[in-house]
Amino acid sequence: MNSTTFEELVCLVGPHVTRFPNFRKDTLVVGEISCTLRYLASGDSMMSLLYSFRMGHSTISKLIFECCSVIWQVLEKNTREFEDKWNLPHCVAAIDGKHIVHQDFSNDGSYHFNYKGTHNTVLLAMCDASYNFLLVDIGAPGRCSDGGVFRSSNIGKAFANKTINLPEPIDVDGVNGPIPYFIVGDEAFPLTEYLMRPYPGRRRSTMPKDEEIFNYRLSRARRTIENAFGILVSRFRIFRKPIIASEKTIINITKATIVLHDFIQKLETDAGISMYNQAISCSASNMQTDKLQRLVPLNRAGSNHYNSNAKEIRDKLKMYVNHAGALEYQQRQL
């Protein structure tokens, strides 16, 4: 974050975080926000901030909790992008989830204990074609199954109840009949009329070529959410090791980093994302996200049960990416 971005953040957030009116407002605001950003970006413990900012442990703990909450409240408040950048028409967003690793909460038992042997809270997020987070759902315990996390989340319920205001289905060149607008996910998510996932099958020798090409094209669009998580973790190293904080503070920390990520993306368009802007290839050599992040992936346990409408939509998209919407280089990427 450069100085201009920081100054704008102080102007937006500052009036809401000053808790001690007897102190000089400008000095206090800068100190509180600087302390919070230092904690989020460095991943250092709260104890290590005592000496840098000359505050007591309880003061820093309360400050970080309140400042993260304020950042979320202040900063909280396009379908062509995916087609233009990633060549997948009618895709409005990519979705994925990650486990945030943290200490065991008191009297929590195995409620947040997951298959990796750690205690986790689930971050479910959607992003646009430029790595900006659009919707997030934070707080599901790590022990929940992946399908259960999506179905029980506010995001999943909104899509299932059709309260998400998506455009009406329209025709796509080279395909008979309209295609609805949708989001893309991996095998951890169910195939529905509003969520496209890859065709099943890991062995290329047995997978039809047209399905393999569809999976490649869908993967190019879906990698935006993986890259968004990678950028998030590279900016905020708090996620690179288990977080030592209460459950409410961890949720506030996550919410604050999400909106700070979008805030920085808006003002510093090239900050930290140059490695992800190669729109042509999605081969393994270009997938640098895993080198950066320590957020644990969701278990790949999506349901293979789907209705005929969802299957028909995916088959239409498969026809499009193999014919009218084919890319000259897609065969070389398989």
C-alpha cells in the first residue's frame, strides 16, 4: 500500500476509529490504523506490537478488533469482463472457499477441527475477472463438508432462492437457445443452472477431447478466485500461519482484509497482480498461487447429482468453446 492509498484510507476510516477524544485526532487515527495494518500485513503477534507502538496488550487487542470492524463497515459500501479477459461468456464470477487456520477456541472441542488436523474457519468468496471480491461468507466451522458450506451459506441460499439479481438468459453465437448467466467453481461445488463446474474425470486418456477443452476454458475463468486468494495472502501475511485470536476477532480480521484488498485493487491497479495477468495460459507453470498462500483448500467432495437443465447448459457451453468460441491456442494447452 503506497502513501496515497494510506492517506485516503485514513480519511475514510479515521473519523470512525478515534476512541479517545482527549488525544490529538490526527496522530491517534494514524497510529491506530498503522498498528492494525502492521498486524494484518506482517503476520506478527500482538505481543510484538507492544514495543513498536508502545501500547498495552489489552489495548492492542481491543484496537485491532474495533479497527477491523470499522474498516469493513466503511469500505463495504460486470459480466463482460470474464468474456473479454477469460473468454467465457455469461460468467459473472468465480467462487471458491478456503480454511483459515487458527488456534483452538476455548470450550470449542472439535467444532472447528477439519480433515487437515487443524482448527479452521471457512472463508467462502466470489470474485470478478479482475480479482476483486464481490461476495464473502465467513464463519462456517472447518468440520463442515464442502457441499454443506455452500448450501448453508448466505451466498448459496441467495442463488437457490433466486434473490441474486442476475441478467435474463440470452443467446450466445453458435448455440441453439439462450444460456443463463452463471458463476464457476471447481469439483467442490455442485453443478446447477447458476453454477458451472468441470466435467468429471482426471485421466485425460479416457476423457473426450471436447470435455477436456471445456474444463480448460472453465479453469481459466475459475483461476481468478485462486489468484485473488493468492494476492490476499501475499498482502496480508496474517494468513500465513495460525491466527491467535478469538472467533469474533478472526472474522473481523478476515472481513477487514477482504475490503482492504478491494480498496487497494481500486487505487493501485497493478499492485501485486502482475504475475496473474497472463490471460493466455493456465498451465501448471503459470499457477503461482500455491507458492504464496497458506489458506487450506476445501476438500474436493462436490455432488455429482444434477438436473437435466444444468447438464444441458454445460453441454451448450461445451459446444460454444469447441466451435464458435474456440481459441486458436487452446489445443496446445491440453
